[in-house]
Amino acid sequence: MSLRTYNKSQLAVLRAVKDDLKYYLGKEIGHDPQGDAAALTELETRLADWLTIGGGGAWLRSLPEVQEESTNQPTNKK
């Protein structure tokens, strides 16, 4: 798998997660977060929390396409 393919697959997953977070934030605040600077800041914070604290980053690394890509990476041994 090329790096370009790997990045596209990961970005697609992140977009889907962000879209879900945006939907639930919109339900929570009662309007579409788009165009609301404070809501968009909250959305980005929730995405960052999901990636770090919520275990989303570890989950992304566990996906089969990530495992395949990581085994194809050259090592930098000195």
C-alpha cells in the first residue's frame, strides 16, 4: 500500500468520525455547528480528545491497513 493510499484511508475514517461528532454536537446545542466559531472550536476539541484521551488514535493504528503499512516501512537502523 502506498503512503498516499494509506493517508486517504485514514483521512476518510477521520472525516467520518468528525462528521459523527459534528452531528451529535449539533443535536446537543440545538443547531448546526457550521458557521458558529465556538461550536467549531468545541468540535475540534472533541476530535482531539477522541484521538488522544478516547483511544481513537490507538484504534486507527489497529486498523488492518495501518498494520499493513507499518510492516512495509523501512527501518532507520544505524
